[in-house]
Amino acid sequence: MAEHANERVTSRPGARMLPADALFWYAEEATPELRPLVGALLLLDRTPRRDRLRASIDRLIRRVPRLRQRVEKPWMGIGPPAWEKQRNFERDYHLRDVVLPAPGSLRHVLDFTAALFESPLDHLRPLWEIYLIEGLAEGRAALFFKAHHSIVDGVGSLALFEAMTEPGRKPSNGRRATTKRPGRNAARSSKRDERLNGAGNAVDLAARMFSDPWSAVEDLSRIARALNGMVGDLRATQPIADPMVRDSDGIGRHLDCVRLPLPEVQRIKSALGVSLNDVVLTVVAGAIGGYHDRHRKHVEQLHCMVPMNLRQDHERKLLGNRVGVFNVTLPVGQRSTLLRLAQIHAQTSAAKGDRRGSAIPFFMGMASLMPRVAFRALAQQAVGRFHLICTNIPGPSSRRYLAGARVESIYPFAPLMLGAPLSFALLSYGDTLAVGIDADPAALPCPEQLGDHMREAVAELSSLTQHAQPASNSRRKGPKRKSRSTTGRAKRAAS
């Protein structure tokens, strides 16, 4: 059973993988060109002290026993794999030092980490690696962390970051921080969600029709609403030819990073009366449209896989994957920024309304038990239905320090799939919205241009809202009514 204290953020050794975690494990075996990895690049203001860095990693390993565990395949290949403690665990295999030729630039760091990110992990060892990268200009350094997606999702990885870093440059006093245990309602809600996260859900639901009918009916209602939304997604995600993926082999990686001003993005969100994700997806759609125009490629729309965080508040520090996904059709060929925003906002609102992403764990549990041949065929059928991934993770609002070095920026990176050669991962940190771009260079020549187009898309949204006053900053009806009418006109035009 997972513990809720801060010093333990994962499950005990010998535990079986959750179905969603097992799906990522089997997906790599079924589709060799897939690298189901999550990554993070930390830019530091100085080179951390090696003794303190090793102490930080040791503290992380103590708090997260999963980092000492390897995957044990099930007997006869039946059922999900298990996590087993590695007998001869070697910390220094997983923590490595690299010195770039001085003076190393950010581009040098990104090129080096791209080669790391496209390389699979050793499945005979715990599924993570950390690289301290030295040799940067002005004595700066970087740290790159990569882990298999079966260990953790994007939101859960923040627990690893918090366990590894400290709130100040000097060492902490060593006192353990604890978190409040979940209340009765939160625990009941968590148990309900767990019932929907496995292959035995149908049997469980049938049994509870007699023992706990009200709970069973509630779960059936939730599944029905989510299924209806998923069917709509499947109908919408008919294969669309993307001229940029014609030469893609699915294994190359080119990493880039972009810094966007978080206060300005939040101001745009408030002025237009939409969510932060709506603004992010509108910026991404505008950037891709600008990139296609630049390369004289005409594409009207692309399907974007958008992860949905399914974690309860008390599950923030737990590992594993507690995430669903839904489709957003990005109108990349739409010239009007407001029309792009309106079309995206309509889709995300519908997805939130029926919580279609919450049905994904149910099907992940079923898919994790499929024969390998059938799973591979299913994965191949999915090629072309999604063209990119975009995930947005709320990060820490205050600065953190790693072994005496200030963490100046955190850039997350999401995996790629064959047929989907582009992913955007965003993480808020302090007053910055950091964007990690992962692209297959065989499909997208000059992928570094995407960052420029993202900045242009933010500037375009900013110019449209520079005279609008956020509704949250005023009780007067005038500005609030004006903000709503701007979005409303776009909605009516889109319809």
C-alpha cells in the first residue's frame, strides 16, 4: 500500500504494476521505435558540490524505494509485471558526470540530452538515469533526469523533484516534512477511482450490484459518460495526412526549450475567460500553423493528444500513472487567432464535461492483458490518428536548490510515437512557463523554429487582449462583459 508521508512516495517492493504502468512497459516491447520516457532538464546557476549531490540522490532513493527496483516479468507472460528490489544496486551507474568542451552552450546541452533521450533504458536495472553536465559558460551546469513512463507520469515526477531538492542554498536541518493524511471523503473517492483502474472492473461492478448497488450505479454512470466522449474522440480522430511525417522513422530526437512569461499567459487567460490549457493549445496551434506556412505545407487541422490529470489532492506524491487522455483537433490552418481559441475552448469544455479521459485507465487495464501480437496490431492501428502530444504540468511556484546550486529553469520533455513526431511539455516554475519541445528531425526540418513561432503566437494573443482588464481584478461589469463578448463573438463565428 502506498504511503502518504513525504519520506515515502511510492509502493512497496514486490507490488504489481498498475495497469496503466504495465501498458507503457508492454508498449515499448510491442513498438520498438517507441521510447516511453519522461525527461527533465534542470539548468543550474553553478556546479553543485559532488558530495552534496550524491547525498541528495541518496536521500531521493531512500524516499522513493521504486528507484532501487527493477521490473520482474510475470511467469508465462500472464498478468502485469512486478517491481522487485535489485540485489546489487549501483547508485553510480544511474548518476553520471559529463563534462562538455568549454564553454558549453545551451544548444550543446540540448544536443547531448537528445541523444540520451532517444536511447532506451537497461531493462535489467532500475529504469532511471541522472546526468550532471558540466563545462557550461560562466561556471554553470545542468542536470538531466530521465525515467521510464511506467514509473511515473508528469505530475508525479514533481514528487521526485521535491525529494531531491531543497528550499534554500544551504543544507536543510534534516527534519522530515510530513503531509496530511487524506480525509474520509478523499479516501472514499480514491477507492472509487481505483475500482475503475484495472482489468477486473467488470467482475467487480457485477458483484457490487448486489453488495453496494448505489456505488455500482454511480460508477456505471461515470463510465457511460466517459465512453460516450471517447466514442466521439474516435470518430473525430480519423487519419489525416500530415506531409511533415512522410519521412519519419520515429527514433530521432531533437530537443528545444522555450521560456514564456507566466504572468502574461495568465493575464491572457483571464482577459478571454478561458482556461490556461486553452491558451496553451491555441499558442501551439498557431506555432504549428506558422511553421507549416514557413515551409509551404498546407494543413488545415491536426489531432493532438492531451493528457488529463486524474490525481486526487492526496495522490500528488504517489508514483505511477494516474492520467487519462483526450483528443483536441487543432485548427492549425485557421488564420484568426480568436477563432482558433474558440474552436479549442469548445472541445476542451466538452472533454471536461463528460470526463472522457477518466475512462482511459479502465481500457488500459484491459489492454495490458492483451496478447503481444494483438497489442502490437492495436498500436499500429493508432498510427496516424494523433499527430502530436501537448501536456501542461503545474510546477513549484518558489525557487528550489540542488546541492547548493539554484535551479534556474526546469524544462520537461514528453515522448514521441511513430506518426506523432512532435510533443510539447509545459511546466510552470516561478514566473516562467517553460516549454520542452521534442521533435523527430526526420519529420520536421529546422524544428528549432517552432520556439520562435510560439513566441509570436503569445505576442499575437497579447495584442488582442492588451486593453482588456481581467475579470478577477475588478467587480465592475463593464470589463467583464467586454471580455466575455470577445470570446462570444469568436464562438458564434466558429459555429
